[in-house]
Amino acid sequence: MEEAPVPTILPPTNTPPVYGPVYSRGGIPKKHTTILPLIIGVGIFVLFLIIILFTINRPKPAPVAVLPTPTMTPTPTPIRILSTFATQSAFLQFEQSVNALPATISGATLSDQTLDPPSVDLSLGFQK
Amino acid sequence: MILPIFFLFALPVYASSQRSYQDYLYQYDQYRQNLTDFQTAKNTYLQFQSLAAQTDAYNKTKLFLTQRDNLFKAYLLLLSDKLDENPGVSPNDKGTYQQLLASESAFLTTNAQQIPGAISLNDVTSLSPPFENQYKTLQRDIRKVLIILALGQLTTLNNSFQTITSAAQAIVTANATVFPTQKQATINQWVTQIQLKEQSYQKQYADLIDSTNKFDGYDVRELDQKYNDILKGVTNARQLLIDGASNLIELKDELKYIN
């Protein structure tokens, strides 16, 4: 008896349809690989912004005081001209009185400490 | 010629105050001694209640009460002399406050005169309450006189200030055309400043007089508090005079130079 011929047509297999490229397991792309440059970019931008703000708000250095260079000739004192009556004895006496007045007023004793009232015992205290 | 005559009048006044002060110090020493003796005698009597202790307490109480009156009389005399010597107190005020002192002194004299007549310890101890009752009035009148003395000192200082201010004003008026316009404006500013100080002083002084006239208190503690407040006012008034004197120096410097 002849063996039945092996059918050439293979039974259909359940192969899923391929809709796109098939990657190997290790080659699946991760999301952070695309976000990372964005984060770095934003970071650089923020850093740049901080630097700008810092530069703008930084207190300005105090202007360097220009010290006068000492010279050998001193600044001349303005010449004051005495009044016509300033040398008269009446004015000189007035000047002396005026100059002494503040010390006279501040040095005067207004309240004499030696006149403080005596302190005495009032109640005799014979009641026990 | 004038100077010896001045001292001739000044010396007795000075001596009078000095003498009454020395007497006051002596009376105070006596008082302290009598107080110690009285306290010892009283404590002995309270402890032993013996007749001898009672007699001793009676005698020491008499001495103590007499000396307490004498101490205040000496003190009032000192105040009276100080009032007389103070050139800043007006004759009218001197009269008023001398009368006040005389009235207090008369009370003490009357009180002291009753002490020798006390025949027992009970009698003599009954003479203390009138003094105790009068004590607040006495302290009030004493402080009033002390305030008047301080105000008198203040018035003397103000008189000196007024004299020099008048002299400055006379110089300003006499030389009104001498100075350039700008300089004259500065001079006028100082004159105005001095006048403002004078006005402030006058107001402060009037307030002090008013406070003195109303001066009273519930007890000695309150009297002391009010007395110290018035003294602070006196010091403030003095400060106004010091400020005015500083302004006078500025004015003098302006007047001294033409530019």
C-alpha cells in the first residue's frame, strides 16, 4: 500500500500581522532619551537667567573716593574783617560776658542738697 | 570804693545763713542722740514695765519730743535765712513764704511749750499726735519754700541772661546799616532764635509758678513726687537759658565780623 503523499500545502499558521518594524528586545527606545536634552536646555536657560538677574541686581561697587593729594601749600583761611565796633571796650566787655554766660548758667546750683528736710521718727510706738 | 561797701552788706547776710546752718547741724546731732536714748528707754520700759523704767521713758520721751521740735525750728530758721539771702526771690514772695515759715515755727513753739507740763508718760505721749498731724502740712510748706528758693536761683540766672540779651539787642539796633544784607539776615535769624528761647523760658517759668501755687499732696510721698517733678521743670527751664546763651555766642560772632 502506498503511503499517502504528504500534502504540500501546509496548514495555515497563526502568524500575527506585522504593522511596523520589529525591534529586538534590547533596542526598544526609552522616553528619557528624548526628554534629557530638553531638561538640559531648560536648565542652561534658567542658569543663564539667574546669571543675568544676579548681574542686574548686584549692588554697584561704591565709587572710589578720590582722596585729595596733600600739597605743600595749605588752603588759605578766609580773611574775616572785624566790624568797626569790634575793638571797642564796650563790645569787648560784652564779648567777655557772653562767653562766660553758658558756664555761669550751667554751673549754678538750683537745688541746694544741704537743705534737704530732716528725717524724723513720728510715732512714739509705746503700744506693744 | 563800691566793692568794700558791697562786702559790708554782703558779709552779715552770708554769716547769718552760715550760723543758722551750723545750728541746724548741731540740733540734728542732738536729735539723733535723744532718739537713741528714747528708743533704749522705751524698749526697756516695754520689756520690764518697772516704775524706774517708766520714769526713765517719761524723761527721755520729753527730751526727744522737745528736740524734735527744736530740730525743725532750727531748720525753718535756716530756710528763712536762705529766703532772705536769695536775690532772685521777689520781696512779695519773701513776705508770703516768711509768713508761712513763721506760722509753722509758731506751731512748733506751742507744741514744745506744752511738753514740760506733762506730768506722766501718758501725758507726754499725748503731745506727739498734734505734731504727727501737722507733719504733712509742715513738709508741704518746707517743699514750697525749697521750690521758691530754686525758682529764685533761676530768676537770678535769667536776669543775667536778660541783661546780656538787651546789650546784644542794642548793638544790633545801633549797627543795623553796617552789615551787608545777607549778613544782616543771619543776624536777624539769631535774634529771632534768642527771642524764641526767651518766650519758651517765660512759659516754662509761668507753669512752674502755677504748679508751686497748687502744690499739695495726700501724703509726704506724693509731696516728694510732685516736688521732684517741679525740680525737673526748673532744670528744663535752665536748659532753655543755656540754649539761649549759646545762641547769644553765635550772634556775638556774627556781630564781631563784617563778612
